[in-house]
Amino acid sequence: MSTGLSEQEQLRRSSLNQLRELGINPYPAEAFEINANAADILANYDRDKTAYKNISIAGRIMTRRIMGSASFVELQDSTGRIQVYLKRDDLCPEEDKTLYNTVFKKLMDLGDFIGIKGYVFTTQTGEISVHVTELTLLSKSLKPLPIVKRDEEGNIYDGFTDPELRYRQRYVDLTVNPGFKQIFINRSKVINTMRAYFDDQGWMEVETPILQPIHGGAAARPFATHHNTLDMPLYLRIANELYLKRLIVAGFDGVYEFGKMFRNEGMDRTHNPEYTSMEIYVAYKDYIWMMAMVEECFEKIAVTIHGSPVVQVGEHQINFEGPYEKLTMYESIQKYTGIDVSAMTEDELKETCKGLNIEIDSTMGRGKLIDEIFSEKVEANLIQPTYITDYPLEMTPLAKKHRSKEGLVERFELFVLGKEIGNAYSELNDPIDQRERFEDQLKLAARGDHEAMAMDYDF
């Protein structure tokens, strides 16, 4: 009868049982107190050797080299990796050598979590290491980790690299490719820096509903669900915009929210059905003020994380110090296609799209057609921080009409490295105009546009 376990998994189950027979709990309940980490030891040991005479550290076994009565382990904790040295007679000073000869050498595996106590020293080859005097198994790993192979120069040539597996099993990816952990750390720093900046301005962080009776605030297709008790349809929010604006109307000068958004549409590297966004609204301001605020905030983020407003991303040096370049939507299309679309009708735009080999369908109105041209032919060229401003009225139902340009709204999007990272506008506060815009959206929905906004009478 097949157990469904691989040979490696069966061996690890056998080791688990043998550990228990020896009276060792492979998943102890007691806390293991630590007073050091890999990064701190490696960075500071040479400066102060006296500070590491009695350390306690925990982590995962990543590699082992067993050489009879002595062994080396590469231990990985949340800060990095460090070499650990185990000598049988130091670990087991009495006659009973079971902990080293059996538990460590035979029953522990790569991926196991261990806690060690000892002191730091430098090997004959000059490598900072931890000499172990006490060893505790903290958690037995029952599945083998993917094996990452490196050449003599340290380059990975066989590792956990399959993109789908990496995204589906991010916990494994972060274990065997710890360099990617910095992305998570930087993300946390971005959020914390933004939050501190907003709080310093006196703006308030709030929470708005995730389940909403009307999907609004953006052009996107929602996830739908049903509330059994109330017997009514509800939608996972595609944006929190309309609820945040209600708080401004209620009398708050500035509100912001970090939150999950949900969009039931296509997936690719830049579009996910569930993602985090930050939205902020400040009373009595316009999109010109917002651009200046974003520049100040983004420069602060870059300096906080990288120590400079200039950030190296691949082959590009991105400068987040303002002011950023500004192009109107029409100017950007003309710059990168040579075509002036500003006065084109819907039919002319369709012909232009065909001439540019851009796929379109019958549900697309004038605004959507312009957006397709921009997305296909302009976005990828916007490497340095660039504001695209003054969008066609049809593209943004919630923005104010431009103060001096007929048919446009006061909106901007910020692009870096060919990707949109921000979107804002002078907020529409004319209720009659807003109703007319929503009615135009209903007409698009009737044509089959699943991303058109619904009418929100309360708003």
C-alpha cells in the first residue's frame, strides 16, 4: 500500500519516530530565548569580541558538513546565514555521545530548526563562526527543501526558480532564496514611512467597508457575493474612494487608508485580483498640490530605504528628487506615436488603433480607446518619474473638469519604470455634474463594458 510519501519524506518520518523514542520532543512547547542573530554577529564581532562569549541563536539548518567527531552547519535565521561548528566532545562532555552521534548526525536533516548556545570565534580560514556548547531541536522538518546549487564563484545554477512554484510557495522561495526577503522588508519600510509622513501632516488613518452594496470608485469588474441574512448582493470593493470622500464631506480635513482591493479581471505581472493600495484625500486641495506632495513623500521614502533619492533599479538610476517631468495625455501620445488624437472621434480612434495594431472591441468608448493607445505605445517609455496629466473627460468620471481646457479633467498618473504607481485628481464635488457622469457610465455598461461604474445615489 502506497503512503503517498516520497523516500525522503518516509526517512524523515522514521527519524521523527526515533527522536520520540529517545525522549526528544521534535516540537517542544517551551520558548527558546535568543540574544543574537547572524547579521549582528557577522557585522560586529571583529569590533567587540568580548560581547559574543555567551550567545544563543536559532534558525534553520541549510547545509551540513560532517567530518567524524566535528561538523559544520550553515544556520539561517531571519537576518542571514552564519557558520556553526559542532565538536562532539564539547557538545557531549560526558560518556554519552548520543546527542552528537545519533541525534545530530543521523536524525537531523536540512530544513530542521535548531537552537544553539555557545561562543563566537574565527576559524583558521578566517570565517566568523559559532562554537556550539548546547544544541536543541526546535522543529523537525518533514519535507525536504529544494536544493540550491552554486558554482565555485557562488553563482546559483540550479535552484528554486520556477516562477509559478515561487509565487505559489512563497514560504519556500524565501527560505532557499533569502535575498528576496529584502523586498518584503522594503515594502514594510515604504508603508511605515508613508504612514509617518501623513501622520506628521495631521491626516487621519481610517478603515472603510470591504463589502459594499455598490461597486464604485474605479473602472473594474467586481467580485460578487450574497449576504444570506439580509438577502442582498454585495461586492468586494474595487476601490475605497467613495467612502473616503464621504469622510471629507463629514468634516475631516485629511484621511487615508492602506487596504486590500479586489478586481475580478485578467491577471499578469502587474495585475492581481487582490492587491494593496493606499488612498488619501485632503480637503481644499487640487491636483497641482497633490503632485508636489507626492514628490516630497516619495523622495522621503527613497532616502529612508536607500539613503539617497537616487535609486539603482537594474540598469536604471531612478531619481525621486522632484520636480518630476510632466506631459499631458495627448502630448505623451503624440511624443511616442507622432499622432495627435486630441480631436479624434470614436470612429477615428478605432481606425488609429487598428493602424497601430492595438486590439480593441465594440464596447470601448472614446476614453477607453485613448487609454489603450497610451497603454500600448507610451507607458513602457516612461522610465524616470513622470506625471501624465489632463486626461479626457470620458476616462475619469470622478474628476473635476479642467479649469481651462475643454473636454479634459484635472487628473494625473505617476509612472516609473514604465509602470503606473500613483493616480490622483482634483476631486469632483459638483453633484449635478457627478450624476451626469454616472449616467454616462450606465450607457457604457449597457454596451457591455463590465468595468463601467454603477450609479451610487447615496454618494
